Amino acid sequence: MSESPRKLIRNAVVALLATPVGDPPAPPTVAGDRVYGNRTSALATKDMPALAVYVLAERPSPDWNNANQERSLKLFIEPHHDFKVEGGDELDEFVWAVERTILDSKDLGLPEGGPVDIREINWQGTTLTIKTPEGLIPGVGTVEVEIKYLWVRPEAEMDLAPFLRIHGDQLGRPPEEGGDHVEIHAELPQE
């Protein structure tokens, strides 16, 4: 059984946001390598700034079927920082760096020819503070991104044995009773 494409995409985004780039190499955001592939309810101040990356929903494309496994998932990235003010320049720059890093990537760093083929990455919105029943949480925002992708079933999961066998009925007498033995060969289309 193959890995979940949601997990592969989430892990790719975590790696993308945690991997230093440029010359000299520097993390793409102030979170550095503190990028987590799950939703986190609380981070200690010493663990900030940080990013939480998670998926809350996925839906099929309008033309989805077993042969066309195109899907669309909603990915959320939560910047966490210990800013004391709602919004503000620091949080705005932090969130902007997250948006640019994701949107400037065409494939999220996923390998070409792998089980996930990224088709489109669309920014869906940004919130600079999160509202909870206790009130607004300064320094925590969300970036929502829609990722359209095609899931390609790994060849290892495809059992071609049934297609390679030919079943038929013996017409006439079987070979052991003096009938003709007939061999049938079929070639499968090659890609």
C-alpha cells in the first residue's frame, strides 16, 4: 500500500519551508527549521517562531474517477510567533515569506515521476490573527493554499497478472482426446 498523497504533500511543504536557500543559505522564513507537519495547539515561547502545516480537507476534481485521480486539497500553514500585537509588520513579513515560498514553487520539491504530480498551487487567503473562544491570539495567523494534484498509482500496486493470462473455452475435442492444441499469444500495448 502506498503512502497517502496528503502526507507526501504535507511533508514536501514542511521540507520546502525548513530548507535553507540562497547564497549564503538562509531559511525562507524566520521560523528556520521549526516547521511541524501537524496542527499544534500550543507552542512554548522558546519554540517560536514556528510553522504548523496541516491538511483539513480534500475533494475530487469535477472529472474524478478511478482512471483520473485528480484531487484538490486545502493546506493550511500556521505561523506562530510571540508578537504582542495583532497583525503588525513582523507577522505580515513572516506570513508573506510563507506565501512566496509556497507560490514560487511549481512542484513543492516532490520528485518528477513520483506518485504525486502537482498540477496547480493557488493561494486561497491569509488571516493575520486567529480568533478563539478566548479571544484573538496575537502572532498566530493562517495561510490557506489549494493544491491540485494527480495521484498516480505506483506500478508496484498494480497487479497485471490477471491481464496477462488468457482464459478461454476449449472448442471441440481436447488435445488429450486427439483434438488440436492451440496457443494464443497476446501483446499488451506498450507505453
